[in-house]
Amino acid sequence: MNILILGSGGREQAFAWKLSQSTKCKSLYIAPGNAGTLAFGTNLSISANDFQSVKNAVLKYNITMVIVGPEDPLVKGIHDFFLGDNELKHIPIIGPQKDGALLEGSKDFSKQFMLRHKIPTAQYQSFTKETLANGLSFLETLSAPYVLKADGLAAGKGVVIPTTLPEAKKELTEMLANAKFGNASAKVVIEEFLKGIELSVFVLTDGNSYKILPAAKDYKRIGENDTGLNTGGMGAISPVPFADEAFIKKVEQQVIIPTINGLKQEGISYKGFIFIGLMNVDGNPQVIEYNVRMGDPETEVVIPRIKSDLLDLFVGVANGNLNEVNMEIDERFATTVMLVAGGYPEDYKKGNIITGLEKVEGSLVFHAGTIVKETDDKHQHVVTNGGRVLAITSYGNTMDEALQLSFSNAERINYDGKYYRKDIGKDLKSYYSKA
Ligand code: AMP
Ligand code: GLY
């Protein structure tokens, strides 16, 4: 098969790494890809949101399957674009159509969906500019902290959690009346604050049957001990100690089955990943959000733990017989530590030369924001090209063993402004010392 992966992050490089191991994968293309994906296929300098250019590439390279990494093209309807085009409609896409992508594209839709299908989630109400006054009164009935979510996609920044009532009121007013997140905050969901510990559960589905992939824990804040601004994710661990078999069973019964059945009942044909952001509240799952793609950096620990051929699983999704495909999971731990650019998630520099990649031993390096470029010395170098630069993934028989490897290899790589969190996994250690 000739495969095209859309996207350019660590998630897409992890897909490329894994798919390139399949004997059924003849050629692999990544659009636009990064310096790391070059080792596994051909990078095409096409934006994942430029559907016409994606079409041209699909026809030119005789692509037989498309894997969509990020949410943007899904929410914008890339799958529908393919289905509506006579030259493309027979080509399977891993990723939902627009109606399914609304699970991520609209917080209000996803909350209503959960309510319709009795999926456990925080109580909420939605407000618009016209009902701002009601929203402000509603805030008065809640206790701190307050959870305000822009309805639409806001590049991961649309959730604000003010700790005082005046701040919450100011924030709601800015989101609705002053369009703080543009059209994405034309509607705002206000919901009950859930107290617990977060994790991510991933499901791959053909619309009927599903596979539950390994769960992972992400580290969202830039600073150690979960302080500072939110990022795309600074590291990830899989498996998650508190997501034991009994907990995952609850997630399956209370969340996954009702989600798959709900999609079917509503006539939404869904082929792709469902990423369920969960809060474990005293041993019970509550859904924080759905995403319609894999997580990044969670993919960098989840995919390495899948022993089976990922392409077989994708073909099962495309053909609607995923239930017939076997999936084997590696029992070992996988950890990833994200190296980021100095200043991220605020302003940061691009174009810094990365050295030491060849010194890495025993870890997988998944590139995120990197590119090969000629620099002032007239030589080609791998340079930084984004906020999140490289994900260092390691296996271990214990979480600590895997983490030690990731951290020691993180030290071997250098570029100006390199930063990473040295406390990834620290919060989980107590679960193991208790055992
Ligand atoms: P999201 O962009 O939906 O992933 O939300 C960003 C972060 O906000 C989540 O990862 C949670 O840490 C936090 N969050 C979202 N909803 C809630 C909630 N109802 N209660 C507590 N924290 C929340
Ligand atoms: N790591 C969180 C996300 O991919 O949304």
C-alpha cells in the first residue's frame, strides 16, 4: 500500500516509524512531515488543510490510504471532501467525517452527545453573547474554581479555569462579548469543576467494533510540579498505574460502548481514533473531553506499545472488520520526555541547530518541530522548527527504568534554549511504592 500521513508532529513521526515496519507498506509519504519523518518516507511540502493539494498528491503518488494526524483537517471536512470526489471516494481515510469530528470541534455538541447517551461528565450549561447575563448569574450559583470552555477549536487554549468569581465573570465576558477566541468562543460551556487525576484513553474504531489502545498520562503544564502555562504536552507515560483493569472496564461500559452506540444511533459513521480525556474521580471515570485523533505526545508512548502491525488495524478500520484483527500489546512501560524550545508555549525562536542526535542510545527519538535546513555555514542541519522539538521515548520493565533512559538521552541532545521537565512520572511513583 502507498500511505499518506497528514501532519508534522511527534505523533505523525510515531505513525511513520510504526507503519514503515509493516510489510504491506510499500511507500510512505508525510505531508508536511519533519526532519524525523524523512527517515521513513518522503516529505511533501503540503499543508494538511490544503485539500486540493492533498488530492493532487494522492493522485500523483497513487496513495491507497490516508491517515489524518491533527484535528483541524477533520473538523474542516477532509474525509467528506474525499467522499464527495469521484477520483478519491474509494480511498480510505483514518479519521472521522465532519459530523463525527464535531465531538472535538464543538464542546457544546460533545456535552449534549454525552447527555443524550448518559455518558458520565461534569454538569454544564452553554451561553452565547445574547445570554451573557444568564451566564454571569449561573456563575454565581457555582463554587470556585470555574471551568469555562470556548465551544470551538482554539488551538488548545480555549479552556480557562479562573479561581475567583470576579475573574470568572471577566473571562466569560471577554470570551462572549469581546470574542477572546474569535468565533470559537461565540458559545461558551460553563461546567462543574472535577477533582481527580487525569488520564487519556484511546480507542480505534471502524464504527462498529473497537480496540481499546493502551492508556496514557500526559503532562500539560510547562513547569515542574504542574505549574505555569498549558502546553500541547511535555511528556507521557503508559501504562497508567491507576487505570487498572477494573477502571478500564468501567470506562468501557460507561463511556466507550455508549459512545460507539451513540454515534451509530445518530447515523454518524465513524472510522478513526477517539481520544477520551478522563478524570478519575474517586475511581470513577468522568469525561472531560473527546478528541477525534490521537494525542501528542501520548502517541509517542501508545504506538510503541502496540506490537501488532498498525497497518493491519487500519485496514480493519477501513474494511469494517476491525473485530477480526488481533492486537497485541507490549507489557513494558513506555515513557516520553518532550524537549521544547526556550520560551515555549509563548514566543520562541526557530532555526537553532540540534546536535547530539547520533549520541542517543536505547531510546526512540520522535521529531516534532524540526526541519532540515541550510544554515549560515552553508551546510544542511537539523534545526528547531516549533515549540515542541523532540520526544524521547524509552521502554522499561519499570516506569523508572524507562524514565532514566529518556532523561539520560535528553541530556545527550543539545540546542540553544533546550528545556524539558525533569519530573515527568514523578506523581505516579507513589502508586508503585504503595504496591
Ligand atoms: P481541554 O482543552 O478540554 O483538554 O481542557 C484543558 C484542561 O482543563 C484539561 O486537561 C483539564 O486539566 C482541565 N479541565 C477541563 N475540564 C475540567 C473540569 N470539568 N474539571 C476540572 N478540570 C477540567
Ligand atoms: N496531549 C494532548 C492532546 O494531544 O490534545
